[in-house]
Amino acid sequence: MLKTIFFDLDDTILDFTGGEAHALSRALREQGIEPAAAILERYHVINMCQWELLEEGKLTREQVLVSRFQILFGELGLDCSGEEVCGRYESYLAEEHGFVPGARELLAALAPRYDLYIASNGAAAVQHRRLEDAGILPYFKGVFISEEMGADKPSPRFFESCFAAIPGFSRETALMVGDSLTSDIRGGINAGLRTCWFDPHGRPRRPDIVPDHEISALDQLPLLLEALA
């Protein structure tokens, strides 16, 4: 019987993609750059690639935060400080806490029945502010953020640190739910957890990362949990 559910935060509970676009637009306009859709999309792609390099252990968190902007500005032929723009962007991102459809209702339904935890690779200051402003902290027994855990998903060290902080924790009664195959699902598999991939966009599957379960909408999760009981 399942007891513990780990949730990724970005684009699983809170709408990171929308928040990213809003925060980035504000930061770019401060630099005199009009945030055209093509620029926002290119940043999104660069950002995802940089975080995947972190997941593979090829970049540090500090390198990722600055390099994503340096790469973008280099491609645009602009002489802007990646470090400065990153600081502004992060401050604006902390103000973004819109929900993925169905997320608030899901948490309200599951919190009385399961021990819920956040497992996130985001920046600690940003994620704590977003969780608090979203008003959903009472639903969670704990919040695990890689910057504070000393390791990033999908490293087993991240999950082992989480497990050590949960009294009486058992892998056999736990599930990892997230939208990222490379971070959440691979991480859960590496840590010996059952996994559920949240894929609302019909993205391509990967033969090297196979989740135990898949859902395309959050309101499908309670039915899956009942089936697993």
C-alpha cells in the first residue's frame, strides 16, 4: 500500500513554463530587449539543455544559472551580463506561483490520505517563496530542494538524503511523480522508487527511461493510486 508520494514542483504542481515566460520577459525588458516569442522559446530550450547537463554532472548549479543567459545573449549578439540578468530573473520568478490545472484540487484530495513531499531541483529561495505564496505548504510533510540537500535529481544521493529525513520511510510504499523523464523518473528509478510520469503534452518516450506508470492529467492520479492500493 502506498504511503509516501514525492512530487516534483515545476510543471507538475506549479506552472513553471508560464512563470518562466513572465519572469524572463520582465528581466529582458529591463535590458532593452523585446521578449519576442522566438527569444523566449530559444531561452526555454537553452535552459532545459543546461539543466540536463547539470543532471549528468557536467555543470554545476552556479554554471547553469549564468550560462543559460550567456548563451542566449551570445546568440543574439548582445553584450549583457548573464549574472546580472539571472539575478533579476530569479527575483521575478519567485513571484510566479500559478498552478498546473488540477494541482490544488489534487493536493487537497491526497493530503489527508498520503504523506506528500516536494522533491525539486529549483533554486531554494525561489521555490520556498513560490510554495508559500501559492498557499500549499500545509499539504506537504516536507520540502526537499536539491540546493539544500547537497545533490541534484536524478542523483541517488538526493533521494537518499530525502529518505533519511523521513521517519520510518520505506521505498516499497513510495511513489515519485513528475514531468521530467531525465530528472524525476530517472531519479526515482535510480533510487529504487516506483515512478509516475506526468505527461500532459504527449512528448516522445525514451527507451532508456521507462516509468512504471503514466498520466496525462493530474486528475488521473487518484484513480491510479486506488488501483495500486
